[in-house]
Amino acid sequence: MRRDDLPEEGAPGEGAADGGAPEEGALGAGAVAAGGGRSRGRRLLRVGFLLVALGFGGWAVASQWDGVVAGFARLEPAMIAASLAAVVAALLGAMLTWRTLLADLGSPLPFRPATKVFFVGQLGKYIPGAVWPVLAQMEMGRDLGVPRARSAAAFFLMMPIQLATGLLVTLVTLGWDRYGWLLLLAPVLLVLLEPKVINGLIGFGLRRLGREPLEHPLTRRGMLTALCWALAGWVCYGLHLYVVLPQAGPVFAIGAFALSWCLGIMTVVVPAGAGVREAVMVAVLSPVLDSGPAIAVALCSRAVIIVGDLLCAGLAGIAARRGRT
């Protein structure tokens, strides 16, 4: 074919005249419409997720209402406020642990957007099943430019970090004689906290899923910083228990809560370890409290933490919205 026989640049060919290839404008309009539909779908999914999470959180309070009322009856408003403030500080420590990991993996987020993604996503732990918090964080993080694989990696890295620091706190505060058996878990957790091992496991998982490897592997400095934030969170959680149980002493309260949380969170079938954490806490508190008052303390602790979760999610959402105006 001679060059003269080729159609001029920009002239439609026979396929276009026959309705073959659509024009660029039609493609653009279709892409915009599809993108708008996906955006609306994501918004509806988030609203639905939030409503379901809030419903389960409210149900968790209502189902334990009698015990909560009995436990709170002996507390003064100032004690409840102080316990709630300690819980908010502990939740902030958890958020900073997650934010540190995410930044070390290559997605540093400003403080306000990070609080919204973390705290709103964490409400998913009240929905049966263990996947809702990570799915919510992946979806919200995607709108901020965080790859889904990176959000998932930061989320799942928090589990060994919180377990390792929680068990360490338990050993230091409650004594090696009673809880020395926890040392059996130490080698596994130490291996899981080594950045080289973590990066290898993440890379293997991404390859199996057919995804690209992480651009920024986890560093030892990032891991140590995350561990420090996690330890600070355990101290604050213990103080929230100490406020409602001053006779136990702050050191004992820190260890009691750390152990009950660690054993409760291992029960992934139960939303947020509901029931398991309280049962362990009652057993741990037996040296200082009878079973009746111990149950009331455990229920008060659960209620204050639920309120703290809801409060942090609400404040983070308001702060993020104001930051955009």
C-alpha cells in the first residue's frame, strides 16, 4: 500500500462509520460515569459499614446494661471521665503505632486524615468476623493515595506488635512465677518482629496474590518506633483500669488488662474479644477482688472502651471534615 492510500490523520475510518470504535468523547463520558458510579458505591458502602458498626457497638452496651449500671453506680463522674481519658490516650497510641508502620512502608499520612482512617476503620471490630477493620482502612486509605496492599500490611503488622508488647508488659508487671509460661511464645513473636522476616512474609503473600511487591520495606527504626507507641498504649490502658480499681495498684492494673486483652484478641471469631477478655480479667483480678465486683469492673472497662472507640471515631471524622474546609 502506498502512503497516499492511507487515511488522513484524524479522519474516521470505515469501522467508525459502521459504529465500530466509539469516539474518544464517548469513551471519556463512559469512564466518568463509571467512575462516578464507583465513587457513589464506595460512599454507600462506607455509610452502611458505619451504621452496622455503630449498631453492634450499641448492642454491646445494651446487652450488658444491667451489669454496667451496677458497676458504674459505685463510680464518681470524675473517675469515669479519667478512665475515659486514659482509654482515648491508649487508642491514640494504637493509632500512632499504625501510622508509624504505614509511614515506614512508604505512605506517611497527615495526623487528621490518619485518625479518621484508623478510628473509623476500627469500629469494624464490633462486627462479627475479623476482616471488617482492614477492609474499611484499605478503602478509606485508597482515597488518600495509600495502596491497598500497604494498608493491609500495616494493619496486620499491628497484631504481632501488640501481642509481643502486651505479653512483655504482662511478664514485667504480674510476675515471672505465675506467667512465665508466656515465654514460650517469645521466640515466635521475636521472629515475627524482625523486619527481614516480616518483609519476606509480606513479599511472599503479595506474590501469591499476584500483586506487586512493596516499594518500601519495613525498617528496624520504624519497627522500634512502633513498639514504643504500643508500650505507651499499654500503660494508658492499664491506667484506665486502675482508675476504676485503685486498690489493685497501677502496676497490677497494667498487667491485668494487657493479659486479658492478649488472650481475648486471639479469639478472632468473637467481635473485639467480647466475653473472653472479661472472663480472663475476672480470673486475673481474683487475688484482689471477689467475683461479683470483678465482673462489674470488667464490664465497666468494656463499656468505657466502647465509648472511647465511638468518641475517637466521631472526633476524628469531625476533625478531618474541618481540615478540608
